[in-house]
Amino acid sequence: MFKKIFIIILISTNAIPTIFAQNFGISLQNTIWKGSMLTDNSRNKKKNSIILSLNYYYNLSEKLDVVGSAGYAFGFEITPLKVNFNYKISDKISANLGMGIYIIYDDTYDARGQLVEDTEKRTEPSKSEPGINFGMSYKLTSNIALTGNYNILKNYEADFNGISFGLSFTPFWGATIKQQNQWMRVG
């Protein structure tokens, strides 16, 4: 566990100055997962994970960005790979809506295969679940935002949901491509 954390910190500290010049950012979220897909013995079937994500922002217009995200979780082991549309409602508030693939490695996750027609047998289960997510973000500063998201995963007849809150850091948050190019020429 400490080796994984050390490697992530080492890569982050060496790579962050380079990647931030290219519309990249990072986020850290605390996510609470809940659903019938967990096999633990607890009554409420909840699991917690801290997700560290690398995000790429592509500006489509003054108010609309596409955000690609790849994360790694500590705690409940899940790797979310998401694409979101981020719409700027105001200078400080944004709404997002997206979809993704959630790769789940945790042993307490009970993946279920699809029922084979006219039998009680199931196909081989997948640990990669499709899902959608939606949420809001509030800019605390020009580079840091407070985020909240709701994730919905579906596996045939069962569901699995997660609610997350966290912080996002992006040097060029909300800047248009024209503004970013001007900043690059000045510096």
C-alpha cells in the first residue's frame, strides 16, 4: 500500500509541472459507494474510496468544456474512466453530465453475468461496468473548485451508486483557448 502511494506521489511531483501547461488538472474525491452488488456482511452495504484523478479539459465554447478523466481509488478499489460535459452556469458555478466505464477490482463487489435465455445460468461476469454521472462544481479560487457528483452504475438487474465530494485543481480553469494562448505568449 505504501509503495503504491509513494509511486503516485513521485510521479505526480515530477509530472505535474509539465502536464499543467497542457490543460491537465488533478482532482481528489471522497466517494461513498452503495448498492446490492456488495457482498460484505454489513446491513447498509456501503464502501468508501478516495479517488485521485487526472483530468484533461478541452474547451468547446465559452461555456462548454469536455473533460476526460482517469482515476485510481484507495479503499474500495475502482478505476473510473469518464468523459463529461462541463457547462458554466456562472463565473463560479458549473454543472456536469457524463458517462464512463468503471473498472472494479475490489473483492467485495459481486459482479453478475447476464442471464442466458431460457436457463438459470449466467454468462461470465464483467468487472467493468458502464455508468453515468452528474454533478456540480463551485470555484473557490481561479484554480481550485469544490465538486460534488452522483455516479450510477448498472449491471443487468442490479444497481450500484456512489456520491462523491472533493477538490479539483486546474491552472486554466474556465479559460478559453484564445486566453490560454495569450497567457503562453506572455510567459
